[in-house]
Amino acid sequence: MTSQDGDALTDAARLREADEPSSPVIRFGKDKPLRLDAGVDLAPWQIAYQTYGTLNEDRSNAILVCHALTGDQYVASTNPLTGKPGWWSMMVGPGRPIDTDRFFVICANVLGGCMGTTGPASTNPETGKPYALDMPLVTIRDMVRSQAMLIDELGIDTLFAVVGGSMGGMQVLQWAASYPDRLFSAAVLCSGARHSSQNIAFHEVGRQAVMADPDWCHGKYLEYDVRPAKGLAVARMAAHVTYMSDQSLHRKFGRSLQDREHVTFGFDADFQIESYLRHQGMSFVDRFDANSYLYVTRAMDYFDLAADYGGVLAHAFKGSKTRFCIASVTSDWLFPTSESRAVVHALNAAAGNVSFVEIDSPRGHDAFLLNEPELFTMVRGFLTGGARSRGILPPALADDWEAHS
């Protein structure tokens, strides 16, 4: 098999996942349109998801995990495109902080994504071709609306918790604002109630890299059997730098050369960091759709929760009985601690129930996805305390209680 043949197989698999994902999917017909902030109804549409654990008898132990920008529904199971373990398998699973022996965990691919939920790579039923840029723009609130409809279809009235980091944290905050009576607790990690101008700027650099690639074809690359691989790879490289800190880059790479003793006086990857970023860019191209990258980054850019409440963030949480846990990381400059504190202050002003932890870590924004024991302890403690107050027992205790009742 040639490299070109391998790319073709990858493209075919990616297109198949966009319409017929390996995970469960719920399809909504024209009788159940999704009303978008753009002012249009999306119908028909579908949402792809995965579940882990068992829903208890009174349906009180469900946790929705919201993924970040380039995540997917495979939070704790193998990704069908990459063959890699779930992106948060250290956090979600039997005996993990989000314990699937105790909780029923749901994770859905976001609206506008490319792993089975309707997005620009999905087939437009009116044309039989991929939506491309004919897909209406979506927002974080649209993503949350689609998730709420999924939860309805699963027969769950109230979620025990909604948990997410980065863009996932934005979804958690939107859930708390839009559906305060439907969630008992909310955990927001390395996130904020808006996207800063600096973050919008980085996203715009990435989008322009994609759109400048001659193979982007004004968004219709799938019709021409090409893809803007170079542009998307550059976008990922630029974004990946923002996920790390100066400390983590220096510790991991410094100025070390890549498989050579001297610089080449050329533009090959002389430094290890250059080689690392190029690898990150090209591996990303194999699993993600370029137009989805445009759409989902735009959704993050539009997010400004306070703007929906007269510019006063506290009004978004007025009267909320949800328990909140907010966490930031000292070296995260993409979503610095000040953004988390703004949410905490708003919750305090709204007389909300909130706890806050700033985790000392040199790993930058990506810390919430990595092996951070303090973060694991915080999430486990927050969920365990809430579960006890709600009578959601771990299996061993539940069996013991039933034997003696």
C-alpha cells in the first residue's frame, strides 16, 4: 500500500465517521429541529455519543462530560480513527475520579464536530454532498441545546453533574445558565465565561492558515477529493503552543537539536520542538476535519456568557442551586486563573455554592488532560461529596445496604 492509498483510506474512514459513526447516534427528523442562535432551524440532524457505566434505577447518577475543542465522544474508549485510548481515560473509568462503577457517564460529540454529530463534513440531505460552508454557524449554546435534547432522548430529567475543561468548561457554564434546574453540580476546569481577544486572535491565525491552503477550495475540498492538510497542520501547531507553558516547553525540549549534533543552516526541523510541532500538526490532520476546526473555533470565539445577561455575569447564575467546583492552573496563559476567579466572583455575587482550587502545575492549559494528582483528588472529592448527599452509593456499599434493608 502506498502512502497515498493510506491517505485515501483515512479520508474514507473520516467521512464514514461523520455520517455513520462507530458510536451510538440519535437522529432527529424534521419534526424535531434544532433552533440555532444564527436564527435558523437545523433539521434533520443527529448527535453521536458514548456512555460508560450503568444508569441507576432512579436515573440520578448521570454525568455529562463535555469535550474540549478537538475532542470527541470517546472520552474513555478507543478512538476508531486513531486507535488511541480515550482522551480522558485517566479521569473517567472504573475507580477513576469520575467513577463509572458509581456513575453513568455520557459524552457527546459537539454540534459542528466531525465524529458523527452534524457538522460541515456531514451530508446535506438537500444536496447529497457535504454541508461544507452551507452548514449554519453554531455557538456553545447551540451545542448545549443539542446535548439537552440527547439527555431527553435518554430519558434523564436531571444530571448529577456536568464536567468539562476548556471549551468543555464553557459548555458546563452554559448548561448552568440555560438549564439550572437540570443539573445538581458542575465542574469547570481551565476555562472561562468568555473567549478573550488574545484567544480569538490565535484562532483567527489558525483559520486563516486553513483558508489560505489552495486545497481548501472555499470549503468544498471534500467534493474535489482533496483536503487542506498543510493549512490545518499549521493551525494545529499554532494552537498547540498555546496549550503548553514556557516552563513545560523548556523542560521538555529546551534548545535541543533533533537527531543531529549541529544546525543545518536550512529550514529543516533542526530543533526538537520544531519536529514535535510538525508531528502534532500532521497527526491532527488524520483525525479532524478542517471545516469543523473553523466552526468550532468560531463557536468558542462567540462565547461571552455575561453578554447574554446585560453584561453582568452574576445574573447568569441568579437563583441557581447548582453546586460548582472551579479549577485553574497557575501556568495556564490561555485561560489564566483570573478568568476562573471572575466566574467565582460572579457566583459569590449570586449567592451560589462554589469552591475554587488553583492547581500549581508547570504544564499549562493541557494540565487538565494530563496526570495531575491534585486535579484528580479535587474532582473525586467534589463528586463523591455530592454523591453522598444525594444517596448515590458506590456498588459495594449499595449491595451491603440492600442486603441489610
